[in-house]
Amino acid sequence: MKSKKHLPLAFYSAILLSIAGCKPYSAVAQNTSVSVSASSEEQMYRPNFHFTPKKGWMNDPNGMFYADGYYHLFYQYYPEKSVWGPMHWGHAISKDLIKWEEQPIALYPDKDKYIFSGSAVVDRYNTSGLATGKKAPIVAIYTLHDMTKEKEGKIDVEQQDIAYSNNNGFTWQKFEEGNPVVKNPGIRDFRDPKVTWDETHKQWIMVLAAQDRAQFYTSENLKKWEYLSEFGKNIGAHGGVWECPYFFQIKVEGTNETKWVLIQNLNPGGANGGSGTQYFIGDFDGKTFTLDINFAKRVEAEKAVWLDYGKDNYAGVTWNNIPSADGRRLFIGWMSNWDYAQQVPTNAWRSSTTIAREIQLIKKGENYSLVSNPVKEINKYVSKTIKGKSVKGKGKISIPEAGKIDLTQAIVSFNLKNLKQDTYNFTLANAVGESLTFGINNSDHYLFVDRSKSGKNDFSEKFASTITKAALEGNQKEGVFKIILDKTSIEIFYNNGEKVITEIFFSNQPFTSLSVSSNEGIELSNLVINQLNIN
Ligand code: FRU
């Protein structure tokens, strides 16, 4: 049942500070004043092709699966305000991962029992026995967060429950008689169960976040779960609470070798502050996840390995049940950060998802790593392509081709050659003097985004106080950029997705020009600007 009760803000703030790894809810909840009118807010800030709910608050993507021609996306949702509140699972569907249609809410909280993050699987062989007809049931596994217990200062506020659907996820029943399927063992942060089918060991595997580590459970029927092992204490980044893990097996590109990947979100403590997504690569014997030896060295050296270095890709998960003929590992994240998500200058709704991405595992020498790139489906929305001239020269050089298209929905790609020990600043600018700068610092070896002059940024001290950096391995001789722009977001895929930066911004007018500046000189080629038109 939908809860109509609104608790005082101070109550939410106190609760939220404790449950959510110190998310600064108190500071945010009050801030709903913005200086743009509702219509200009829609026009200026509603993304063209990144999913946003029509109204209300959204955070983590949840329960994604594919069935009968549709990609299903569920998400943490509070329909009544554009700040975090009693959590529901919102629902959207897409035939191509780009154009989304919002659906009726999938799961409502009961009184103050909130439906937190989780996953959903297509139970093809009805292992759960929850089918009512011939169709495979869809089983959602999520955290039930009990606010009454929370209020009473109890520890065991989070447990794992299931719900099921016999019509491909359009309507759901909670599994009242059998919940919880995993009881709280006395751990304060015990949430975000992500389930996948482990084809190698023929079992359902659940990974969930237990404070500072991931725990693994096994099941034959999605209803009875047995604890297997844990991973992560003192490994990788631990600047905040571990949340939203995800665990899957993946082939090394171009081989038949497989590895296991643990995606592990944490907040705060991300690569550039606040919320962030790290990952680990290793092996799984059906019980225990062991880090690959070279990957372990990399984690040791870099402290953590990040899926995205931007401030705005959090709680991302991948789709279950992608047909084997397709075989891609498809990912989507929440394009915001708990540091300021509730303060961003939109009133009617808050937050969007990232663009859907294909994740691949590559091996160079003995080293494994993940690369992510926008799904190829985006290309079918290209309405116009402008190929640019090569650019060579020093100082500030304008890229006039960029002025010929609408940069609020575009893909910009180019290659850089003969890079020197220099900084290459690319600047998107508008008529009111605002700009967003990104590029490569090849003296100190990092990719960066600087949104400090990109428009509205005074809604949070943390939004633009630091430049976002992604360390690059040594001197770059050349670089390949693919950049996706959609009104309020930039997603940079560098060197075919080896390094990714995702960031949001709120300019007062659209950016209409692109220029580049360098001291030593730049050599830019293969400039392609694709206009997108997603109607
Ligand atoms: C991550 C998170 C999850 C939790 C959900 C609550 O952003 O804190 O751990 O399940 O949000 O909305």
C-alpha cells in the first residue's frame, strides 16, 4: 500500500544520515527553490534521451531484465516530492535502451517499510514455483528497510524480501508468506541484493552489501538462501559504506576465457568525491570470489579501480536475461551523486540515468580491465552527421562544425595525435559566458572535466569545488574521444571506453560552440559530430 504519511524533515534527516552513509539529506531537503520557471526547466534541463521520471525523485536503477522485446528498468522512486522519501520501485520500459516509456509504479512501500534497491531475474524454469501460468515468473529481490525499527534505534532494520510477477514485470505481488528470504544477521547496513544465474555452477547467486564488504549467498529456488562467503574487507576503496554490488561472469573479449566481475558502489569515497563505482576482477569457484593476482596488484597500487571517474555515475547495475544471441553485458547507472543529488536545480523531477552502456572485459598482457561504451542503439537516432576538417595549431582554435548543430543532443568524436607534455582544453561555451571544459593534461597525465563555470552551481558547495580527474597511464601519445551530450550531461568515453567520465551540469543557456586550446599545438583528426534526434 502506498504510504500517505509525511514525516517531519528532521526525522528524515536523522534517519537518512544513519542509513545512507552520511548522505547530507538535512542540507538538501529544504532546498527546492530554483530560478527557472517550470516550462524553461523542462526545456532547459529535462534530458532528451536519458531516462527521467515525469515527476518526483529517482535514485538507483534496480531490477533490470530483458523479456519479450522489452528492456525493463526499475528504479528507486519517490513520486510525491523531488527529494528522497518513502521508496517505491518506479518502472520504465524500452525497446532499444534509448527511448524509455514510464510505466505505473511497480512496488509500493507498506506503511514505513520502504522498498530499497535490488534486482529481478527471469525464472525461466520456474525454480521458485511462483509461476501461475505458462509464462516464466519474474522474481524481484530487494531490501525491505523498516523505518519503525530505524526510529526505535534498532540494528536489524534491513532484510531481503522477494516479490514476483506473472506478466513480465508489469504488476507484482509481494511474497508475503515467505518473506524475508534473507534475515538480518545483526548488521546495520545490510542491503541491495543483486541476483544472477550462475551458469557454470548451476545456482542462483546473490551478492549484497554488508557495511564494508560484499556477501555471497546461493539458492536453488530464489526463496531459500544459504550464506557462502564474503569479499572486500580492507580491499579497494572504503571511504564510505559499501552499497549496491553486482556480480557477473564475463568473457574476455576475443577469447573463450571467462572471469568474474564484482561491481561495488560506495558512498562517500568515490574517485572524485561522494558516490562512486569501483570494480574487481577475479575468479569464482561457486563459493568464493578471489581477486585475480594482477588485478590485486593494480588495486593495491591505485587504491581502487573505477568504472567511471565522473562524479555522476552511481549505483549502476546490469541487465539480466539478455538473449545469448545478443550476449552483451548492458549497464546503466544513476547520473547523480549523493553529495548534491537532492539540491540540483530541477523542481518537478530530480535525476536521470546514464546512457545505457555495453561493458566488455579486455586483457592487455596479463592485465584485465573493463571498458564501457554507449550502446550501439544510439546510432539509429543520428539525424545528421558533420565531418570536420583536421585541426592543427597553437593557442585557442574554434571548431566551427560544432556551431552547426544542436549541442544539447549530440555525439562528438575525434582523435588526437602527437600529444606533447601539454594541457589540451576543450571548451563548450554559450552566449552568456558559461563554459564546460574537458580534456587531457598530458604533463600530469590525467583526463579531466571542469564544470566550475558551467552555469548554476551554487546549490551545493560540493558540486563544482574540484576538477574531476581520471589518471592516465603515463605520457599519452594519442587519444580517442567519444562524447555524448544531452542538455545537462556530458559522458566522455576515452580510448574506446578505457576511461570514462560522466558529469551533469546546469547552464543557463545551451552551449553552442566548441573550441580547443593548447600551448604546444594540437593535431586533431577524424572529427565527427552527430546530431541526435530522439522523438
Ligand atoms: C544507494 C542507496 C542504496 C539503497 C537505496 C535507498 O544509493 O543508498 O544502498 O538501497 O539507495 O534509496
